[in-house]
Amino acid sequence: MRRIATPVRAFPEGSGSQPSKNIGAYEIGAVGPGGGIIFFDAGSRQSWGRYLEVAPIDCEGVQLSWRPLVPNLPRLYADTARGFTAAQKRVLSKALGAGRSNTELIVSKYKSRSNYAALYSQNLVCHGADDWFLPSKNELDLVFNNLKALDSPIGGFDKGYYWTSSEYNNENAWTQYFNDGQQFDRVKALSANRAPPQRPFRVRAIRAFG
């Protein structure tokens, strides 16, 4: 069963703040109920919740590939006779609110063969919360724009690549470069850049509530 404790903690310098912009019960940059950093408020309850928080820096995953490093993995998406095509499913996987279902699908297909981005996120217990997941392409973009791309960035993010849970094609998945916010497809089996600067690929899990 997923559980939430009620944490009480202070952010270290550079990992959180209390901006003056009030967006409801929680402010962007404030500590969430799972001990993370609030980065989005939908304004009202959606199918996935209302608020999104990203795990703090002490719960960041480092040097992780997107998929297990084992042969003969099943394809994540396939065309169906009376449903969406694989390409259409990949488009849907980018959406706000898709991160949790993406993560569940990836782990159900790839199992626990070795550690990788989605499994790390699903298994994460951070500051008493254990319902984290790997953000979708659009969810991670909100993390960057609302926390990192500020005059005084919040969250202690690295300047390298962070994985999303959105697949680009059978071989690649979407990442976001936290130096300038651009999103790129990267080879799923990689856990770091091949060319300098050889930064490790990272994971910041998120959770929804409200």
C-alpha cells in the first residue's frame, strides 16, 4: 500500500524557497506533503490530482539508463487493430498527467531485471512518501520552467540530462537538458553522455496529490 508520512524539514540553501506568488494552498517552490518541491498547481482537481511536487536533491537518481541493460526486451508500445498506433501512444505519453501510467507500463514490461529510471522512481521512498514516478516529457518541462529557469533556481538541479518516462521510439526516449531546457531523444541504454562533457544521466521523480 502506498503511504505518506508527514515530514517536517528545512531545505538546504538552493533547494527550495517560499516565493510570494500564491497559487492556492501550496506555493511553487514550497515543501510539499511528500517532502518534495511544489512545481505545478492545476488550479482544480484533475483525474491525476491537483498539485505536482518533485523529489528533493537528496533523492535524485544518478547514472541511470532508461531501460534495463539486458537483451531481448519487449517493445513498450505496439499497434492494435482497433486502438491507437504505437506512434499515437507515444504522443499521449508526453502529456501532463501521463507520468504515473507511463512508469507503471515501463516497469510492467521491463520488470526488475536491473535498476533503471522508471524502476528507480517507482521504488523510491523519499522523506516518507513512496508514490513517486518518472515524469512525462511535459511534466519534466514544467519542473524546468517553474523551478530551474528562474533568476534564483530552486531544487539544486544538475546542468545535465534528466530522463522522462516518454518514449521517443523503440531505441530512444525523451530527456531534458537542464542547462538550457531543450528536450532531446537519447538512446535508452545510455547512462551518461558518450561525448564530453560526460555527465551522468539523472532522475528526479515526481508525485501528484490533492
